[in-house]
Amino acid sequence: MRFLFSLLVFFTLLVSCKKDDSRSCTICNSPETFEFEVCRESNGNASVNGDDTGTNYDVYVSGLEEAGATCGGN
């Protein structure tokens, strides 16, 4: 019984500590560019067309919008 309890605790911790592998994307554009895809990667960084920018997604998108880009749902 103790073994089963330990096993249950182990699996609960394993599942709760698993990284969120979800990825959400949006399409951005500006007068100077064609449409491009910006995604929030599981590490919190923004990627553009699949390339990690090394910058936090919220910071990256805010910078794009401050520079005149429009980003919206996808």
C-alpha cells in the first residue's frame, strides 16, 4: 500500500511539473512589411516565422505595436 501511495505521489508531481508545451500565434503586419506570424513559445519567448527571438513575447509584441505594427488573433 505504501508503494502505491509513493507511486501516486511521484506521478502527480511528474504531471504537475511538466512544462506547458502549448504555443499560441498571432499574425502581425505593418505598412513596411508583409504579414508575419509571431508565436508565444513554451519558454515565454516570441518567435517570428519559427525563429526564437530571445525576447519575451509580451515585450516583443508591445515593441512591434509601438513601432506601428498591428497584431491580432489567430
